[in-house]
Amino acid sequence: MTDHAAIHIDRLVRRYGHTDAVNGLTLEVKPGRCYGFFGRNGAGKTTTIKCLLNLLRPTSGTVRVFGLDPRKAEVAVKSRIAYVPDYVAFYPWMTVRQTLDYFAAFRARWNRATESALLERFRLDPRQNTTHLSKGQRTQLALITAICAEPELLVLDEPTAGLDPIVRREFIEAVIGAYQEGDPGRRTVFVSTHLIAEFEGLIDEFTIIEDGRAVLSADADRARDRYQKVYARFAAPLRGTLDLGAARVLKQNGREIEVLAEGDAERVVERLKTRSPEVVKTESLTLEEIFVAALQPARGSAALA
């Protein structure tokens, strides 16, 4: 384990009866990074997060937060983190103002200037009762309680669920960005989301899980270099079979073909060039496209018309 890891998970298993919700998961999150945790519904993301927070006990394997075992040092761990779950609820008799004061009372630090700015940005009325908040407003309030504490680690489980597109984009770009910039190299974000495209510019590293197992863990920039989309257009429709190795045909329409190459884009381009294309070009995949590609099997050849 790296001495300075914000999160270290080693061969984590969490079993429900005969079902392994998490099965041998290993990953590490360095301080100061925005780490994406991607997977389909039921892949094991929320179960993993609950093990990090000692809300669930691992069946086997180890979990460490800042080098500490959440089961043995729960207070020390939770004093350094903030968590926004996919579903949030507050005491129904409290107003927004009372809720914020309640959360602040448990924290050694609380940034009132950030609180005021976020209340204004989200247009939340401090006098409003929490029972009258919409789902999106409850999420906004939860985000404020998490960020104002200025934790070292911000754990977000589908944090933008229920937010409208404008507020969602503003939150991701301005709020999370500002949170990390407030103490560069120290503040870490661990975000589980299916809205991968909206976090494209913030994610430094990521892990994709399926059936509780890590399918791909990578640096975001290196993953974009590894996964390339190759497009070619020919003078006439091609016939026969075109051997593209392990590359996957994404689209094929008459004279045009679009291929996904994983680490061998140059070889794919050379094979396409043997058919004398009019145009051939490559581009990096987005993180969302990489997610889709990682969960689909490769095909070795294209059957041409």
C-alpha cells in the first residue's frame, strides 16, 4: 500500500448470502485526485463505498482510508471525509438553516463563506423546511453540508442525481473544481456516477467495475491514448473480409467504416490503408466511450458488403 493513499482497497469481497456484490476488488486513490468509480447499476459501486464508510463490514479483503481501518478508527476516518449518498434525507422538523447548523456542530471546520455562496447559487431558502424540498434541492443541501466542512476526502455516490442539467453542470465544474483548488494536492474526490460524460474534464483516474470486479483501472489521459477511434472512407463499398485483429467495428455504412482500436490504432490504420481509403483519421475516445468499450467484447474482423 502507498503510504499516502487516500483510499486503498485490496481484494475486497462483500457477500450477501451466495451473491458476491463485490468480488476481489483492488484499487488505490492518491491524494489530490478526482477518481471516477464507474459501473452499471448493481455492479457493486455503492456496496464498495459503504465498506469504505464502515456502513458494511467486508466479507474479506482490506479497506484503508488515509492508512486507517474504518472499522477500528471510525471517528478518525469520518472526521476527515464527507459523504453524499445517492439518496439523501434530513430531519423533517428542521429548516435548511437548522440543518446546516446541525451538520456544522459536528465539524472542526466549517466555511461560512462557502455556505453562503452555495445557498445563493442553488437558490435555497434557509427558512424553508426540509420536508418541502424537492429531490434535487435535497441533493443540493447535502452537497453544501459536505463541501463546507472542507474534508480531505469527498465521497460522492451519484451526486448529481435529481439535479437539472444547468445546475448539474455548474456544480460539477464550479463546485467540485473550487473544492479541490481550495487546497491543491490535499483534497481528494471519489465519485461514483453513471453520468460519466459530465465529469469528463475533472476525472484524473478511474476504475470500471462489472459484477463486483475491476474491469479496467487507468489514468484518464493514458486511457484516452490507449483507446482510439479510427474512421475511414473509401471510393467504393468494400467487399470481402477485412482483418482488423482485435479491433471492434463500431459502424459500417457503404463506403464508410468506424473502428475501435485498443492500443493498436497504428496497426488498424495500416490494414485499412491496404484498401486505399480516400480518408483515414483517428481520435481519442471519451471516458464514456471507454466505459462502453471496456464492457463489450472485441470482434476480430469486419464482414464487408
